[in-house]
Amino acid sequence: MQAPAVTLEECSKRFGERLALRKATLAVEPGETVVLLGPNGAGKSTLLRLAAGLLRPTAGRALIDGTPAVDAPRALRARMAYAGHASQLYRGLTARENLALHARLHGRDLELDRLLADVGLADRADERIDGFSRGMLQRLALARATGHDPALLLLDEPASGLDADGRALLDRALLDGRDRRTQLVASHDADLPQRLGARAIRLDAGRLA
Amino acid sequence: MIGPALALARVKLVLELRRREVVFAMLLFVAATIVIVHFALRADAGAGERAAAGMLWAAIVFTAVLGLLRSFAAEAEAGALDALLLAPVDRASIWLGTALAQFGFLVAVEVVAVPVWWLLFFQEGGPDPVPLIAALVLADVGIALVGTLAAALALGARTRDVLLPVLVLPLVIPIVLAGVTATYAAFGEEGGGFGPIGPLGFLALYDLVFLALAWGTSEHLLGD
């Protein structure tokens, strides 16, 4: 099955008085990797949350394969993943329990040991993640996001808190997914598009350049 | 839908067993309420059955609100609600799983609170335990269903700690009325002419109506 396309049509999002995103128009082709660059507060996270269907646009449309993202049916949600600033993990559970819940919700029988080993957390698998560092949480969030092999991957500053090994791991995961899945990644790393051979798009003060 | 709901409820119960944040606070609150009201009323054995029944139900409802305020706390902590919303499950299962956990918390609290209430107010005698327990279980189901729906509705509000009780308390007034009536009937007093059957039937009907209502609306409430 082809990876889904992500389309934003004149998409705006307002939070109270603040317009976080202004009439953004963007087309990410199926199987394409796009890196979203821009300073803090540029609207990258808002754009990603709109694309994921976690926010409803104030104006315009955010579509996944032609379907409004906020109304994405279960079959489409099964093929996508989003990792944001927060880890989206349960702090009181272990790393393995978090991935097991993810597998259960996706109705998949995932190889949890392999997933944990892939992100370098095999020896911390049965520890509660309350004590995990930011980088370890990012690794686990990456395992959660990629574990079910989504066809659409939306990542918001996934390198935040990662050490050099973690960043290399992230690059490998994104390179591995290139052409196979649609990837939209928000980042401060200006070199990332070149490393991934990806299209770069700049966002500044809520406007796409 | 049931499988994901049970998985989520299990997670919430496991978290509570490890952290003891919700049930412990609920237990302290309900025990304090029962003890304070007992001394405030200076209840003698058998003398204040109506007052005792009323205060039990009031204590349970306010204690439930305390638990409901924390019903989505684990998800809010690290954005886990986003992961749940994007999971390929019926969003009603998020509400149902949370409601099941709330039901479990309420039952755990009542297992301690009701014997304390009984000991303080009824050194001799007391109500027939069967209709009382049936009323409590049916009421817990209703409070969990309605309360979790209200908690989902208040989730995005900045003032949710204030909004949630304002939403929940009017909705659970019928539960309190039916619960108190069932408890009177358990003392052998009037229960609408049918003993405890009438109020118990009302509680069961309330649960079914709100189960259907919440099931139908939770997809939109949680989705937005």
C-alpha cells in the first residue's frame, strides 16, 4: 500500500489572540521526506499537530490522503505515527510496558525486545521510565513511533536531548524510512535535510517560506 | 473496543498501585468526612438513620469528584493522550477504560469507607447489606460513566478543576436521590412502595441511559 500524502491548504491556526500558523500551504508527496526548519515559536509544532489531526484548523484544511486529518479513520491512524515534544509515554510504567500498551492499542504483536535493543534500551527494559533521562525518553518515543512501521511518520524535534549515538540512531531510522514512508520532521538541525537527502522547508513567524 | 478499554483500565490501575496518588487521597477524604459528620451529628446508634444514609451518599459523591479530577492526569503528564487519540481504536474505548478504572477506585474506597461508616453510626443493627451493596455498585457505575464523560469534556479547559465539579454534581443528583432512597429501604423504611427494587431499577436505568449517551458522544468529545 502506498504511503499517504500530507496536504495543507491555506491552513491557519489561532490560539486566542495569537496566530500560530498563517495560511500555510504544503504538499508532502507519498514516500517523501520533508524537514521543517525554523526558530522557536515559528509554528513547526502547530503545523505537525494539524497534520497529525490533533488540532483542528481555524481556517483552511489539513489532509492526509485527501481525508481531513482530524477525522482520520482508524485504518488511517493505524498507518501513522506522531512523536511530539512530550514523550507521550506513561511515566509510571516500564519501557517494556509502554511499548506493550502501544502494541495492544495497535492490535499488533510487536517484538518488544528487538525494538528496545534497536534504540539501545535493552538493559533498561524493565525499569520504570520516571527515572529516564530526556535522551532515553526520546529513544523510547522513537521506538514507539516507528515500532508498528507506520507509512506516515510525523516527528517534532526528535533529536532534542539525544546524545551523538542517539542522533545517529535517529538518522538511521529516518534514512531507513526514506522512500518507504512519508516523513515530516520538525528540526533545528539545518544539516538534517542534506543528511537525509530530504526537501527542506522554512517556517518563520507562522508563515511558510 | 472492549480489549483496548481493558488494557487502558489495567494501565491506570497498575499506575495507581505503584503511585498510590488517587485512591489514597480519596480514602483520606471519605474517612475524614464520615468521622467529622459523625461527631457533628453526635449520632447515636439507630437514631440518625436518615442522616447517616444521606451523609454516606454525599461523602461518596464528593470523594468520586476528587478521583475524577485525576482521571486523565497520567495522560496529561507526558502527552500520552495524543498517543491514545492517534491509536487505531474506537475513541470511546479511551473513555470506557478510564471509566472502568474510576469504577475500580470507587469500589476500593467503599470497601474501606462503608465499614467505617457502619461502625460509627450503627453499633447495633444497621441496614440490610444486600440492597445497600447493590445500590453502591450501580451508583459507582453511573458516577464513573458520567464523571469520566464530564472529565473528558473539561479536559481542554484551563479551569477544569472548577468546571468538572460544576458539570458532574448536577448530573449525579439522581444517583444520590436513588441511592439514599435505596438505603432508607434497606433500613426497612419506604422505598417508593417497592422496597429497594424501585431505586435500584432507577439506578440501573440511569447507568444504561448514560452508557449509551456517553458511548455516542465520547468519540467527538475526546476527538476535539
